[in-house]
Amino acid sequence: MSFKKFSRPLIILAGIGILVLLPRVMAYAQTSASTSYKTNEYYFGNGGEVNLNSTSYNARGSAGGLGIGDTASTNYTSKTGFVTPREEYLEMVVNASTVNLGTLSTGAASIGTATFYVRAYTSSGYYVKTITGTPSSGAASLAPMTTTASSSPGTEQFGINLVANTAPATFGADPAPQPNSGFAFGVAATGYGTTNQYKYNTGDTIATAPKGIGQTNFTISYIANISPISAGGSYTVDQVLVGVASY
């Protein structure tokens, strides 16, 4: 992100620059085993095959499954009737690299959005942290909104949330599980999930999922305000997001 401020309180913001991803999670699901036997990604039913391969294609198939459906609790999900990999993974991708908040003044907030998604196949969920400070120019930095609050033009502020808003304008979007909330469980974290309320602390968790499965699309909504005594200069920040699997 970059800001530019002249003799009057004017700032230009430009976007998310860095995304840090956790290395691929190399954890494995438990198998059913005894001294003589072990069940490892096999199918029980009238017919099925884990690997249907040719030179150009890969497929997995099943027929006549003895049990089909989902079983879930607060923290865990079990899917029956599908051929599923037992290797867990966590993927996070930023869809846009630049956010431009335009020129700021003391009379109105400037806003912007950026999007990312998290796709997971883990046993106990994940969380996403923002680990960088606010936009800065030399020794001066925009004041972070350390507690949840609304936009206040004329007061120096930098904050975000991850939901749809109607103030200071209609912008942003709620977390969007794909294709719906029955298949993915990502939500905005506490402090970042209230409409028209914004916050920013370095190291805060901004998104989370109690159960790690499926893909959730997230939108970060940014607001920035300046005061009459905000320091002039060109403000920049590379926002770093970190996705972490939880167990």
C-alpha cells in the first residue's frame, strides 16, 4: 500500500503488496489398522476404484456406497461416500495486488477493498493474521484503530473489516463460503466482523474457520482518515497476511 500526502492533508493509498503463505501442511489422517490388517483410503460397497488412470486422465469412482452423507460437530466434519485424499493442505491466494484509496481529506473517509480466498482440507480449521503495521512515511504512521469503532473524518484512523458495509459508503462483502455454508466455514474474526465497525492491530487474527474444509472468499474493506495535523509525506506499507492451520 502507498500513501502520498502534501501540505494539505491529502493521501493516496495503493494496495496489498505481499502475501506470506504457510508451507503446505503435511499432516495425515488416521488409518484403521490391526496387527494383520490396515484400511487406507479404500472403498466399502458394491464397487469402487481409487485410481482409474490412463495416459491423459485420472479418475476415482464408486458405486453403491454403504454410507453417504455428512456428519458434523462444532469443530469437526466427516464426509462419507466420497473418495477423499488423506493428505491435508492449506492454500491462500490474494486476488488483487493493489488498492487505491485516492486522495484523502479531513472531510471524508477514503475507502478501498481487496480480496483473497482460503481453501483448506484440514482436521481442525485455520486462521489468517495480518502481521504488518499501518501505512507510514518516514517516522510517521497512520494511527491504527486499536479498538473497534466507526469511521470518524477529521480523526486520523486506519482500519479494516471483512464484512459488507454501508458507512462511510456501501462497500465490502461478507465472507462467501463456496458454494455455500454447508461446504466451507470461513468467517471474519472477532473485531473484524461487524458492519460499519473497523479495527487494525498488528498481529491480529482477521479471519478464521472452526473446521478446515472447502473454500471461503474474503473481502478486506479498508478505511483511512486524516486529521488537520497528520504529517505530510508519501505513505507506504506492504501488508503481510499469514494463513495458519490449527489442530
